[in-house]
Amino acid sequence: MPLYLLDTNVLSRLARGIDQAISEKVRLNVENCVLSSVVWYELEYGAARSSNPSKSARRLALLRSVFPFVRAFGEEDASEAASVRAYLETLKPNAQPIGTHDVLPAGHARALGAVLVTHNVREFSRIPRLIIEDWQATA
């Protein structure tokens, strides 16, 4: 069974309880899902900027109850992310970079050999050797 690294947009929808498709896929695969320290940073940052900090704190606590461990972003992950960024910035004839924060979970997923679960398929699909899945409901 594959390992899944969940992107920020997926975890945000899961925490808000607004997407039954994501909730069901996580329920079926929770033992194989990874919470990246990079994604956790993005979620913490969003909560820190929230207009409703107590609600955001409850949502983060809910996520940590489902995913009690955060997978650290290490040296191999950094190398993969750097490779991804350099590749996208040097594509010919036109460079096609993605957000500087987006290369981090992409590199983390590649280093782990994990599937990146995201709704941002358009950007991430340009990355070689990155397997992606979209668990978000299409409605």
C-alpha cells in the first residue's frame, strides 16, 4: 500500500469537515498518511493569521488527533526540493516555477517515495517522478 503525504489544501478541508470524499479516503488510508513538517508549518501559519484563533486551534488539534506524528523535513527532502525548483525554473522555452513553498512538500514526497495528495494538480503535475492524487470531491 502506498504512503500518502497530504498537502495543506487537503488537510485544511479535512479539518473543516467540508469534504466527505477526503474524509473517507483519509479514514481508509490513515495508517499510510504522513503529516509533513512543511505542511504543518503552513497550517500553523494559517491559524496564526486567522480571525478566529480558537476555532483554528480546535481544527489543528483535530488534525493532530488523527495524525499525532509530524514527519520532519530533512537533508534528503531538501535536496529533492532543490532539484524540483531548479528543474522547473530552467524549463525551456519557458520556465514554469511553482510557489517556493509548494516545492517543499513535493520534494518531501519524492524523497519518501510517497504519493502527494493535493487538489493543486495543475502545478504539481509538472514535476517529474512525483506521483499525485486528488482526493477532493469534484462537485
